[in-house]
Amino acid sequence: MSSSSPEGAPPVSRKVIGLAVAGAVGGFLFGFDSSVVNGAVDAMADEFVMSEALTGFAVAVALLGCAAGAYFAGKIADRYGRIPAMKIGALLFLVSAVGTGLAFGVWDLIFWRLVGGLGIGLASVIAPAYISEISPRHVRGRLASLQQLAITTGIFAALLSDAVLANSAGGADGTLWLGIEAWRWMFIACALPAAVYGWIAFRLPESPHFLVLNGKEDQARTIFNKLIPGDDIERHIREIQESIQQEKLSTKKGSLRGNRFGLLPVVWIGIILSVLQQFVGINVIFYYSTTLWKAVGFQEKDSLTISVATSVTNILVTLVAIALVDRIGRRPILLTGSIGMAASLGVMALAFSSAVGTGSEISLPGAWGPVALVAANVFVISFGASWGPLVWVLLGEIFPSRIRARALGLAAAAQWIANFAITLSFPIMAAGSLPLTYAMYAAFAAASFFFVMFKVPETNGMSLEQAETLFVPKGAPVAPLPVTSDEAK
């Protein structure tokens, strides 16, 4: 990423970019750990003689751990800091990688998958919160989008390592080094990025927002001076302090409770954004891609290679989103992405309505196979260039400072529960009706368009403290933020 800035904006220091990249490594682990099971699932099921239902649960159980990890991440980050939360996440990743790879039974395997999920949940919350809090406003969208870029890169790395290990052993159930099967090495491989993440966590400075929230303004000034030298440091400190006071006027300290079904309206906006991101069915492409690729005419042995190619596409379109998010704003990108997802999912529903066969023997006749393949990739492109990265951007900037980590944790937990529901329900729904399944995802994609249209304001170019005021209900007390001479121009 270039350190250049929009005209009239101060240059972005390489220190800020470096910290944002380092913080996003948690997203890499998130993508790697959640997708590595793709190549191991069949061999894993054969090893432990697992039924289809138990196999589905073993795949999806990590997502329950993700939900729990995301929920508790906010509490840990608010009490002990963003960096200690990262260190705990790295440790959970590390022990899960080794434990899963050396599992001796199905319930042992499920336990270690759950532990890994806790680590993913922590990373999914801490990375966007940390990146948003150390980023200057005029590039915050691009830097926050690094979270999704890291996730997609992690997915690519996991699928690529799966393919390399499986091909080296002559199959995922083949034996590799030390007499250990390839599918086990797929999980053990996650220990390396987990160790790197832990090393990085010990070298990162604490978030200045967290320091101000805990009365450590001098430490926050020191970090701000390194991140944005020459900028008005006192204004940044003042904005955070006034945001804290404003939050005290409208709610109890650190409380998420409000008058909208028990929660603050802004918390519901974050939850709904998270749920819609998953209910469009994106993870069906990455978790159950074999069924789709076989249906459109590919051999099963080619499915991992195709999945790797799809993950590369996901990385490339995420780079497009990073380039555009601070230039044209959040709303236009989200709205365009919703249209693309709804249309492509609708085409997939139509294509599968012509399918012949049942279960794993389903196939698409004539031109419907290529049509479904193109539609699936248009869907991945539409998601990867919009809802994939931008939901994380918004979650990092819409919540008030005092509740940011906790609210982000709740929204991320909702996202993981939604992911769990989609992952667990797809095999059952697909067995009943694939056209209806994809039509349902298309309906949620259409709903995402209207939700953004009517409920999500533009936050581009604003400080975190200014962005959060857009989500305050009318009539609620709002403390005025200071306006500098630069902002007044």
C-alpha cells in the first residue's frame, strides 16, 4: 500500500501502515484456520468414521468457538488492552493447531477445533478495532480493509497448503513426514503463522484510544507522536476525551443497553451488518465448493485447485475495494456489491433449477454448468469488492469509543453465529432444494441493499469520534466536537 494521501491531507507514515499490516495478521490466521478444514474434511471423516451430521458439526463447531471468542474479546480488550487480547488469541491458535493435528478421537478433534475458534473470534474483533484506532481518518477505510485482505490471503494460503500437502502425499489421507497423515499436517501448519502473530503482538504498541479511555494520556501522546508526527496531537486527545464524556451523558459507562429491544440502535446496526454479510452465503463457496464444482462438470480431484483460484480472485477484488473505499465512500461500494450479489445468486438459483440427479450426483445440463460457474465467480467478486472488507471497516468506526471493543465483539459474535447457521444448514437445505437455497441467499443480498440505503450513513473522511455521531438517535444529547481550521475549509 502506498503511503500517499489525498490532496491536502497529511502524508501517512510508514509506521502507521506497518502497524496496520501487523494488526491485520490476526485476519490472516482467521482466514487460514477457518478454511484449512476444506482439504482435510473427507480424510478426517474417514479416519474417525464420522457420519455426515457429525462431520458437519466438526466443521461448524469452530464457528461456535468464534462466536464465544468474539463476545469475550471485547471484555478482555476493554479491561486489559488490545495487545493482551492479541497475545491470548495467538496462544489459542498455536495450541489448537497442534492439538487438532494430533487428535486421537472425534471428540478430541472437536475440542481443539473449538479452541481454535476462540482464537479466531478474538482476532476477528481485535484486528479491526486496533487498526481503526491507530489510523488517520483520511486513510482509515483503506487500512481497515487490510483485515479482509489478510483474511482472503489466509484463505488462499490454507487452500494452497492443503493442495500441496495432499498432492505430495498422494491424497489427504496419505502419509507424510514422521508417519503423520497429510490432513493432520494441514492443521499443524497453522502453528507457524500463529507463532508469527504472537511475536508481532509482543512488539506492537497499545492503542492510543484505549490509553486515553484509561486515563493514560501521556502514553497516548507518545504513540500519536510516532504515528502522526506534525499533526495536532492535542486535538486527537481532546476528541477522544469529549467522545467519552458524550457517551457518559447518553448511557451508563460502557453499557450496550438501550431502548431498541434491549440494545443501543448503533449496536443493532452493527449486528445486522454482520448477519447480512454471512446470510448471503459466501462461506458456502469456501466450505462446500466441491459440490458446486462437481455439479458444473469438474472432477473432484480438481476441486482444491479451483478453490485456490477462487481465493486468488477474492484477494484481487479486495485490493480493488482497498483502492476505492476512501475515494468514493462506503455506501456506493456496499450498494453496488448488494446488486451484484443478488443478481448472481439469482442466476445460480435459476441454473440449479435445471439440475438433474440427486445428492452428490447432481449435474447441470447444457450451458447451465458454465453459467453457474460464471455466476459463482461474479458473486465472489461482488462480495470481495464490497461486503467482505467494508463491513469490517464500518464495524471499526461506527461504535462510540467507550463501547467500541465490546460492541464490535457482540457484532462479530453475531456474525459467527450466522456463519454457523449457514454452514450447518447448507447440506440439509441443498439436499432439499439447491434452487431454493440460492434464492434465499439472493433475497438476503437484496435485503442488504435496502438496509444500507435506509440505515447506514456515509462515514468516509470523518474521525472516529465524528463518525459515531451519525448513529446517535435524533433528540439524544450530542456534545459538539472541536472544528479545526483545516476542517472548516
